[in-house]
Amino acid sequence: MPLVVFRTLILYALVIVALRLMGKREIGQLQPFELVVILMISDLAVVPSENVGIPLLSGIIPILVLLSASLTLAWISLKSQTARGIICGKPSLLIERGKILEEELKKNCYNLTDLLEELRLKNVPNIADVEFAILENNGQLSVFPKSQKRSTIPEDFQITPKYEGLPLTLIMDGKLNHKNLEKSNKNLTWLENELNLQSIGNVEEVLIASLDSSGNLFAQAKQGRSKTKHNIAR
């Protein structure tokens, strides 16, 4: 039994490393060759972990070979647009200028029911509102509504909004993030004073505290206490 556990942990660690080396994309964003590699790696890892009679290297070596092949194909597709088209395929235009391209639907084994379902998932219930729809290599559908049907943006009204950067999480579950506090150009004394203004005694009582790029501090105390918001002039 200890041997099985040890072998399983080794293979588990190897699979995790392999997936990390392949990148951080979600399953739905993988290219076809990457999905095949993941499925094969999972199968190769299971066999040696279940059967101690099979040498551990019989599982490790094929996994490393598949990983090398995947990284090589990814590098080739990165360097060559032609190779990328062969390896990953090309996006397909399913709707062009409001017209459904039936040949493209047939070529991709994509029926009208699938198309309408994907449009609903993109919050476009009416197919008449679609100007372009592109089936990407990873199987997801990119939808571009007609100009008169899309959501308005500030530029439509000749408005230039203020810049919004990423907020900095200063405290999470009672633990202070010193790196983010330093990045915000604030110090611990300032933070404690602001928490006191919001009737929060110390850092340990804070569930989460976040500072946005406009200088607004959001803080919520633990144990169901009401959340408050305080404006800070930076």
C-alpha cells in the first residue's frame, strides 16, 4: 500500500507540473492538440498508479514525451502563422453582415439549435440583432451585435471617463498584504486610522479591505458586521 501511495503522488506531481508548463488556460480555451495531450496524460498516469507491476518509468516517460510534443507544437504555432492554421485550424465565420452562412454551419457540424443556444448564452436572444458571429478554434462563439443594437459606451456621448486601475486588496481574512500596502503608497498607521473611522478596531477584525485607483477604501468587518465605504483623497 505505501508503494502505491508513493507512486501515485509522484505521477500526480508530474501531471500537475506538465499542466502548469502547458499554460494557465481553462479547458474551454484549449486548442484541440492540447486537449488531446491532457486526455492522454491522464490515462497514462492512471495505469502505473493502479498496477505496481508496471514500472513507474513506463508512465513517466510517455508523459514527458507528450509534454515535449505539446510544447514543441505550441512553439511552432507561435512562430509560424501557417503552421498555426494547420495545427489549430482557423476561425469560421458563421454569420456575416447579418446573414447565416449555411455552408460554414455544415462544415463545422454546427446546427441552428447550437447557434441559437450560444447566442442566448452571449445575452443576444434575437438572431436578427447579430452582425457577425465567429466560431473560434477553441469552440467558443464570438458575437458582434449590429451597431444599433449594441450597448452604448461613453465614447458615443463624447465622454472621457477617468482612468480606472486595478484595486489593491490590503487585507484579506484578517491578514495584511504588506506588498499591496506599499504599492498603494500608504502605511500601516494610515490604514489603522481609516479602520478606526469605520469602527473597526484592528486588522484582525477585517474580512476584506480594498483600495481602488480613485482612493476609495472598501472595508468589511468579520462576523456579519455591516460593510462600509469611505472616500479618501489621495
